Amino acid sequence: MRLFLFKYFNIKAVISLPNSTFEPFTSTKTSLLFAQKKNKKEVEKWNELWEKYGKEWSLLLTRINDYNSYFVEGKELNKKWAKDVITDIEEGNIGNITKNIKRFLKDYISKEDEELSIKELLTKFKMEIINLSKYEKETNVFGFYNAWWVFGEVSKELNYTIFMAEAENIGYKRTKRGESLMPNDLYDLEYAPNELKYSDVINSYVGEINDLTGNLEQLEAEKKDLEDREKQNVVTQKKTDKLTEAVNALNSLLETIAAEKEEVENILTTFYANDLLKEEYEERTDMELISQFKNGLLSRYRSDDILLRKTTVQTILDAIRQEVVWK
């Protein structure tokens, strides 16, 4: 699967998620992979390099087997062996032989191995040579090559930067007892929408005020009617008292809503112009703006869309948008 991805896609970013991501169901480590499909020429380039280094691996493997036969197993020179192997052995070209062995073993070789003889090298790295000599089962996909060895060479030529990050928090933590909110390193929400019609917001307050005013007038009329009656008794007095309480409560509510309307007007005037969020607030870094929509007076209009910042970097998504280039 990994080779399939590298062959047909350019890996853009890998985001490591915490073990708690899918708890309590599993604590398996998970990552997010961002990739872009390669075009035809890019895939052809991959195939070309794969074949190039696959053939090199095959040639080296043949020589390593011949070297083992001669230097480790002590066999006589065989005319069926590669011509350059026979020539190097007959002429004592130790440098060429050592060079081929080191090329085959690649990163397994360290500085301390420089002084080893050919036999010592082949003996010391016997198991590594056995592993590097194996080819993949999916020969129709990878050919009769060792995919690890070939991929190592192909990736050097097609080397590019992959954005890497690790998220410690992903917005929640879930246990068997339930889910709790946590910070989110991956992304932020907009909260404040890009577009908000001033008239819709204010008219909702006007409509509510008008409705309450109508109710208030009706209660005051009922109260006045009771007070104007010639005969007053305990029952009418109780009704009058209740109406008085209701009138006072409505007046208080109207004052609150009117004050809230005025505050909302100031908020909208501060952060919006012509129903659009002002440019200086588009990054959503103003905490007053966020608080008003997150859990404040304008929470009913909050936007839960993922925030796409243009310049500020506060989350992993912000960093990806700044650093990763998409074709």
C-alpha cells in the first residue's frame, strides 16, 4: 500500500493523531494523510526509475552471489559467472568488488567496516544480504526486484518535502462515560460568519420588541379595565396585582432586549461593513469577536465552518495552507 501511494500520489502532509482519537473503542495510533494524484508523466518517470534501479539491483545480486561462491564457499571460478566478476577476481581488483558489495548493502555499511576483507564483509552481513536478495510477492507490480532496495534509490531522485506534524489535542476526548471538549490543534472554526445581514439581525429584535409591546399594551388595557371598575373586591384586587407584576416583568424584559439590540448594533458596526466581515477581522484572531458568536449575544448566528486563514498560523491546518504547495 505504501509503495502504491508513492507511485501514484505525491504525499503532501502526514499528521499524527493522539492515541485517544478513537477511544474508548481502540487506542490504535492513527495519522491523517494528505496526497495529490500524480499526472501521467510523473507516473511514467516513477516507472522509468523503478526499472533503472531494479536492473541495477539484479546485476548487483548476481555479483554478490558470485562473490559468495568464490570468497565464502571457496568455489573455483565459473565461466557462467558475470564476466566482470571473473575479471576482477583474476586481476585482483578488490576495490571494484568491495564497491559492489557496499553498493548492495548501502546503509548497513558503517565506517568501522571499511577495513574488513571481502570475505569478512560477506560473512558479517550474511543475513542482511539474504533479506536484500528477496523480491516481493507481487512481481506483477514490483517486478522481480527487492522493493525496499529499489524504492530507496527511486525516492532519492524523486525526493521532496513532506509536511509533518503531531496533534496533541483534536477538540474532544471520549471515554466510556461520555465526551468532553478539548482544545483543537488541527483547525479552528469560523464562529463569526463571513456574511451576516445587518437588517436580518436587527429586524429580529424589532419584531420581538413589537410583539412584546403589543402584549404589554394588552395587559395594561386589562389592568386599567379592572382598576376602572366601581366595585373592587379581593378577587379583582388579586387580578390587578398579577397584571401589575406581568406589566412590570414585560417592561423589564423590553428594556433588556432594547439594550441588547443596541449592543448588537455596536458589535455589528464594529466588525461588519455592508453585511460582510471586515478584512482586518477575517483571520478570526480577535477574541471579542469570537466570544460574541461562540457563546455571546450572536451565538444563534455562529458559523461552524472550518476556518481557512490566509496569513496567520495558529493551527496545523493553517501551517499546511502556508507551507504545502498544491499543483
